[in-house]
Amino acid sequence: MEEHTDSTTEAADGTFEAAATDDVTRYPIAPGYRVNVRRGPGTQYGIVRTLPYGMKVPVYCQKPGEWVTGPYGTSNLWDNIANGQFVSDAYVHTGSDGYIAPRCD
């Protein structure tokens, strides 16, 4: 494993994610759900990993995409939780039906 001096940690799949000590607000995934993390804003994108129960995620930016219905309503917003990793906002308790982070480029 390479040594890194920034605030990232290596995940089991070999990708790097921001460490839990960063200053980004984390939002809880809906209780009782294991949510698929995808490469883009829709279910047609490949699954990168599946989040465990009780996970909290950072939302770095948000992007419109496929409409999804989940425990927090129906939304076409997808939350970027790491580089190239998105989850449907319908499964993240952000407290809002709209944008809570900048729009992804």
C-alpha cells in the first residue's frame, strides 16, 4: 500500500476516500437500507460498492439523473459521496428535497 499524506484512506476495493475526520457534513442513509453506490447518477451505471446499514455519507456535490423513489420520497438528485461514486438522494436524509451541496460539473 502506498503512503498518502492527504486526508484519504484506502477502501477495501482499492479506491481512496476522504477520511472520516474531514470537515464535510455527513448525512445518514435511511435506516434499514443497504444502498448501492454507482458510478453515475442512475441505476444503469455500474455498482461500485454497497453501503452497510447505519452509514453516514458526505455529499460533495449533487447532480440530476434518473428519478428514484425511496424512503425519503421521489427524486432525480444523486449525491456524489466520493470521486466517481453516487447514491440516490431518495435514500439520504439531507433534510431537504432540493440541493444541499453545489451542483457537480
